[in-house]
Amino acid sequence: MKIAVIGTGYVGLVTGVCLAEFGHQITCMDIHEEKIVNLKKGILPIYEPGLEEVLARNYKEKRIDFTTDIKKVIKEHEVLFIAVGTPPKEDGGADLKHVLEVAAQIGQNINEYKVIVNKSTVPVGTGKKVENIIFEEINKQNKKINFDVVSNPEFLREGKAVEDFMHPDRVVIGSKKEKVVEILKEVYRVLYLNQTPFVFTNLETAEMIKYASNAFLAVKISFINEVALLCEKVGANVQDVAKAMGMDGRISSKFLHAGPGYGGSCFPKDTKALVHIGEIAEEELFVVKAAIEANEKQKIKMVKKIEKEVKEVKNKTFAILGLSFKPETDDMRDAPALTIIEELIKLGANIKAYCPQGIKEAKWRLKLYKDNIVYCDNEYECAKDTDGIILITEWNQFRGMDLKKIKNNMKDNYFFDLRNVYFQNLNIRKLFKYFGVGVL
Ligand code: UDX
């Protein structure tokens, strides 16, 4: 079975590399020449633990190759994964330009039966649109060629994408055709044999599962974040609240960690897209809307909390530990650190910042504020001569810091632990004026 993956972004690359690891012959295609040249040398455009090794192994074994030639890819492969980007538009909807362009190319170059598998996160109804475009393009050429479009959403977490691909909670296949189901079972043979749960459903339902899952997780985070702020006001401890809530099997303990708000490439984009889908369908999604608003407010409330404790932010220097939206990634899309840093600078603060992977991206995303931010090489240098630490992303290396050493080099000793990493540390409140989120 010859499989091609169109688009070598996050999802496309992980899909291609992992399918090669499953033993398939894979071609990954992208329009960006430089990306393809680099991938052939084993240079990845993103930081994702484990991906480089799996790629190197499969490239050496000749199970994976890279190209910019979309026509050839379409002609020579039976299964075509579409994994191109769907960035957000101004109105919150997903921009389908790239997906629809690929569909047109497929229609123009199709030569025999193909299964087109949509992995990009797209609004309900896009699969049908893709189908129509391919159909029209085939018609224009007065040809009769069969094809099927199937939705197969991804549930990959950045930083754990390889693991998530290899050991998914479920695989969703959105097609009611037996032939397609059989082909997809073959694509995911390794998982199918391993007893991974498979959900077979129609195209629209598969598309909806992705949005509903991400929006639900976003709601869960916004919920616990609001509860955390309330805990602070009433003298409760959100860590215990979340722990006890999580013991209820109906709730589950995952995604109940209070913090500075969710970020990343999925939750902010997908929640807004779902609200937009609701608007078009004239079905208002009150709960998802509230989660989005609560998340925006959460970031600002973190700044307000800092302001309240230090009294005057102006001319104070803060050490930001962690810039990426979460650990084990260099991704800063919608990272809470962006809003928090920006707001603190607007209030007159000076910023020192350190992140194991996020600095490069932070430099261009925060270029407007370059005169107010000093980027550092490690957490100790970052904390030196500052008034307070603001731990925004829970990288493992921030979990076991030498707190005395940190404190001794600081001007003042505020410690805002926005991920509650140290709330149980016996010394933390002796050494610092310590503030977690929703903890006493
Ligand atoms: C998410 C989904 O988990 C994945 O299934 C989907 O395909 C893409 O979106 P990702 O964006 O990589 O993955 O990150 P995830 O680990 O889910 O975290 C998202 C955000 O929520 C991060 O900013 C994280 O810090 C925050 N978060 C997560 C919390 O604040 N509290 C939690 O309890 C969990």
C-alpha cells in the first residue's frame, strides 16, 4: 500500500514518520522546497521529542521520502493524507484555503481510485466540500474515476505527539463505506491488531468529534481555573479540590490543573472555530464561548494578582521562567506568557526571560518589546537581580531548582508559581513570598 502525506507541518510530519514506523512506504510532500531539503538531511522544522530518531531510522531503512512534486505524489499513491494547515481567520472560523487547494490538485491529477484522508482539523462539512471539488475537477476533464474522502482526525499533543500517535486512546474513521474502512484498517494495522479502540462513523460525525473533544478539554481547564480563583478568595485549596474531583470516574483527573490559561495551536483556534460553526448553524454554544472568555480573563487575572501583591509593578524586574505554551515544545502560539509579559511591560516592568526551547520564537513574537526583555541562558541567570520570579511553564528543569541559590541572587523574593509546581515544597514559603494559583 503506497501512502502519501500532503503537508509536513506538525500533524503531517508526525503522521508520515509514524506510519513509516508502522512499516508502510511513505512519501511526505510539501510546497516549501527548503523544508523538504532539510527533511532529507534529517533536519526537522519543529522540536518534538522522539521524532528525529524515528525519522532517521525510517529514512535510513528507505521507508520514508520527501518531495515537493504534488502531481507525482497524487498519481503514484493510493492513500492520500491531507495534513495542511487550517489557520484561524479574523472571524474565528478556520481558513480552508490550503485544504481546498490540495483537493483541486487531487481532482486535476487523479489517475485511478484513491482514498483521500483528511487529518487537518476542519469544520463539519469540509469533507463533503473536498469531495465536491475533486468531483468537479474530474468532471471538467470528462473522466470517470472513483475516489473516497474520509475524515480521520488527529488527537496529538505537542511534546507527546509520537507517543500519542503510537498509542492513541482511539482512532476515529469517518466513512460509512466498507472498502474505505478496510483500507484504513490496513493503514492502522498495527493499532488495530493491538486492540486500540476504533470508532467507525460518518464523515460529519468524525469532524465533529475533534472539535467537541478539544472544546470539552478547554472547558475543563477554564472551569478549574475559575474554581482556583474562587478557592483563593474563600481559603480553599484547588489542588485538593481537583484531586478529589478527579477521583470521580465520571470526571477524571486529567485536565484539571489550574494555571495561567490554555494556549497552543489547538484549543484557542478550535474553540473559536466551533463557536463560529455554531453561529453559521444558528446554534449558540454558550458553554464554549464562556470557556474562551474565561481563558482570556485568566491571563489578565494573573497579571492583576502580581500587581496586587507587589503593589507597584513599575520599574520592578521579573524573571519569567518558561515561555512556550507548555513544556517540551518550542511552540509559542497563544502562549499565556505572551499576554502576561506584554501586560507587565505596559505597566512599566522590566523582564528577564528564560525558556529551554521557546526563546527563539519569543524573540520575534515579542519583537515590539525587545528593549524591555533580556533573554537569559538559564533559570539562575534569569532570576539574578530580579524582584520576583514568575513561573509560567512547568518545564521539568524548573521543578528541582536550587531555591536558596536562586533567592540569594535576587533583589526581592516574590515567587509567582502559575503552575503550582512548588506549592508543596516545605521551604518555599520560608524563602519566598510565594503565590500559587488557587493554593494556600
Ligand atoms: C491539544 C489536545 O490535547 C490534542 O488532543 C489536540 O489534538 C491538540 O490540542 P496540545 O495543544 O499539544 O494538544 O496541548 P495540551 O497538552 O492538550 O495542552 C493545551 C493547553 O492546556 C496548554 O496550554 C496547557 O498548559 C493547558 N492545560 C492543560 C492546563 O492549563 N491545564 C491542564 O490541566 C491541562
